[in-house]
Amino acid sequence: MNNYGIRDGYVSRPAPEYYADVIPDGKIWQEDVYRVAAYLARESKSTRLVDIGCGRAHKLMKYAHLFELVGLDTGSNIEYCRSNYPGKWIDADLEKHFTAGQVPLEVFDNSVVI
């Protein structure tokens, strides 16, 4: 049977949990995703990177000199981004109480979405 590339021992979480991106543990997850998104944005002449679930946007900020940045998250993560970075930071809890009007559709114009 195909395990879709999931490693043995993987345990899924039955309910989503909020992750406050506050502990600098030196781990950088999915950095290649951001590198590829920036490449695709340059190649397609996109002007904006949109990161859904941006956390504290550490990886996204590497590209602030190249693109307009939009991050979606909630709680202390989005508060941190608003206080520390330029860009558009949208408080959107995608696990609960999310409504279509919460994120203006124009943020996706001329964008690459992560």
C-alpha cells in the first residue's frame, strides 16, 4: 500500500493546535519552499509573496527587498509581524471562524502563494 511518502512512526494530530513561533530553536522548516516561491515570483514577474500560516515570518523576510509581503496568521505571531516588519499582515485564523471576506481577494493579484 502507498504511504504517500509519510515516514514510519509519523503521528498525525487529530485537532489543529496553535503554534506560537517564539522559541528560536535553530530549526528552519521548508526553507526550499520559500526559495522556489521567490524563483517562481521572479520568473512570472509577480510583485507579491503571500504566506498562509506565516508564523513570525522569519523565512519570508529574506525576500522583503524583492517583493511586497503579505502574511496570514493569528495571535501572537501576527502581532509580532505587525510590530516588527513592513508588509501586510492579516489576522486570519484558518482553523476556526474564518470567513471569505476576512482576506481581501486583491492580495492574491500578481502573487505567488506559499
